[in-house]
Amino acid sequence: MLNFFLIFEKDTIKEYKLQEQVVISEKLENYSYEVKNPNLDKLLLKSNTSDIEFNPSGLSISILGIPSKFTNVYIDENEIIGRKFETIDILTIPLNSVREIKFKGLDVFLKTHDNYANCFLKSNGGYGANLFYGNEKMKFKTSLSKDIFSYIKSYSIYNKFSFNRFSASYIYNQRETPFNEIFSDFRTIFNFYKLNFQFYKHFYNFRGENINFNEEFFIKFQNDYKIVKNWGYFKIDYGFYNDYLKGNNLLNDVNFTRSLFSLEFYRIFLFKLGFENFEPHFNFEYKNFNLFLISRYPSAKELFMKFYYPELGYAVIGNSKLKSEKLIGINFNFWNFLLNYSKIFNYIGFYNLGYQNNLILWTYENLENIEVYSISFQRDFKIKDFIIECSFFIGKTPVDIPPYKFNLNVNYKILKVEFWSKAKTQLTPSLYSFDLEMKTKFITFKITDLLDKTSSVNLPYFTGRTFTIILEKNFKN
């Protein structure tokens, strides 16, 4: 299950340090997950492809050790906007509703089930329910849940209605801490034919006072023209998007309008060349080999942020002179191994400007180029009624992403036993977990133990045991 830990350490000058630590999990099956438990449990960390990155925006998804700022997240085919700082905080997404996750390059596609209902109850006080019903023309989805992550209470709501080519979605998340803090995020999404409109709002409340807020208006139009033949296909994508952002932690309101254009060709090999305005992206695939180039514009926050947080003793201001980042990567598959090498040019990171008005002042700068390389492995073995799944990841990664992890999963009929471990990062110690799950047709019962044996930090509430019971039902419309 997910364990979210918040630790405040107070020093002599009354500055605080925030540490966020998480454990999330799932197995990888041909770049596709099927999530059978609620919450973030069985979602990301046990895979040899994805992991969790810790950053000022919270928790975000990193793929193959590549920083999460390059990751795009979709739920039911809707792209998620609202990048606090430069990444998507996954805790603002209704992950209790997610039943399937797929990867396509650095894009993550979350999908809810159709004609399915479940409810769950956890020993730590968490609970929730999901109902998804519909047919090919009309669908209705709703989800409500509460989770307890250490001392944080998290509430999530997800509603979606679709009819033919029209759909409307509402997503809400609120997190409360014992320090009188409330973090709230809500999204409204409308889709009609090729047009997508979204409204996103985030605000942070401390001791009853709204410290900062952001509002974002996003509209996107995209169409394609495709020729399909026996030998392959040729496709052209074109469109545009407009992104308007305002908030009291920005120097001024920000408005981006950018054109989208791409060519895609497949015959034995796949070739794709695209542009966002004049910034290129490129992809070439042939059998087990993949070469790609991604350009990333600096986010509005990186360019124009004005964020003062005296309670934590720091401030962040944007840098309007930032250059776009360029990511070049190579992947190669053989047998059950995946090799990856990536290099990021003009990498954007935090730069310390010293003290100002008794605050530590930070900004963004194009820092040195960084490299990420890794090797991952996954293999399933079947011995009579036993299915044994083994995977590992080893690599050179940024400081907030574990450099290695290991997962061993043994399935016997309705019983599953799982052990996993992952290396420490800048903010997290080495962690181990032992899980036991028993699943019948309508009921799933699970015990999760989280073990911390290598950390020098005193974390009395890190270790623990959580019991979860899930009632679920698939039905036909």
C-alpha cells in the first residue's frame, strides 16, 4: 500500500525541513499494469519501468529513471494539466479509480474499468467505493475515497459522464495535515469531438489563511489524417493548444498558444517527427531498438514563479531566461532485459541565490547536462500451479529516484506472496515490504508489512502492518 510520511525537523533558527517519503507498487506485464487493489497499492514502485520522484510539487511518476518533468499523464484518454512547479502531483489524481495503467514512451495512460463496482476498508481508517456502468454510447463513472498516509488525510472524488463523442469529468482531491495545512486540487474536463477544455485550480491553506492559489484554463484542438495500406501507414497530426495560468505565486498572468504538428510513417520501422511551435521531437523504432528526442519548454512556474514560504524559511522565484531542455534517449530490448541510456541537455534545476529578508532564496537555472542509464529485467516462471515473477532495476539515476529495486512475486491459485525492496534516495531510506494477498471471486483480503532496517533517521511510524478488505463485482450492462 502507499505509505506517505511527513517529518518536520526544527533547528535553532526555526526553519523547517519537509521530507516526503512514499512506497507505491506494481508489477510490469508487457508495459501494461492491471491494478487489482485500491489506492496506490500495486501501482508503480515494484515495476522495472516506473518509480516515484520527490520534488516540490509532491510526488510524480518517473519512467526508466528519467526525471518526471518529461512524463505526461492521462486518465480515461484525458491529458492531466495542472503542473504545480513543473510536474504532475500524482496524489491529486483519483488513483483509487484506476484499474489499468499503460506506458507509451514517456506517456502514462490511466484507465478506469467499465461495468464494475467495488468498495474497500483499511485498518488505518481508509475507505472508498467505485461504480462504473454503461454501454458503448453512454457511460457513467463515480468514485469516492478517503486515505490515511501517516498523519495525512486525503479525500478524493472522481465523476465522469460520456455520451457518444461528448464527455464531462470532475476530479477533486483534498489533503489535510496535523499542522493546520489543507492542499486542494480540482479539475473540470470537457471533451467534444476533437476539442478538449480543462479548468484546474490549486490552493494551499495554512491556519485558515489562503497562502497561494493557481488557476489554469486549457483548450486543445487536435486532428489527424491517416492513410493505411497493406505495407503500413502514414499519418499527419495537426492542431494547437492555449494555456492560460494565473495565481498569487506568479509574477504576472501567463498565456501560451502553441501549434502542434507531426508526421508518422510505418513500414518495417516506425519514424515520427513532430514540432511544438519550433521545438522538435523525434522517434525511431526498429524491432528492439528505439531512438528518441524530446524538447521540453520551461513551465510557467519555472519562468515566472513568485513563491514565498516564510513558515518553511524559503522562497522561489522564476527565471524568464531559461532555455528549453533536450532529452535524447536510446532503448534496446533483448530476451527479458531492457537497456536504457538518456542524456538531458540544458537541464533545469534549482539554484541557490543565498539569503534575502531572512529567507533562503531559490531560482531555476539551466545547469549541467545529466545522464541516466539503467538495465532492467523481468521474467515469469510457471511451475505447475505456481507462477513466480521476478524483476529488478539497476541504474544511474537522479538523486530523488532509487538506483536499484527488486521484486519477487509468488502466486498459487488464490494466494499471492510478494517481497520487494528498493534503495535509499536523498529523502527516503532503503525500504522493504512483505505482502500477503488472498483473492476469491468477490472478496480480496490483504496484509501489507513495511519494514525499514537501514535508515539512520528515527521513524517510529515507518514500520507497520495494514489490513485491507475489498468487495468487488463485475457485471454486464
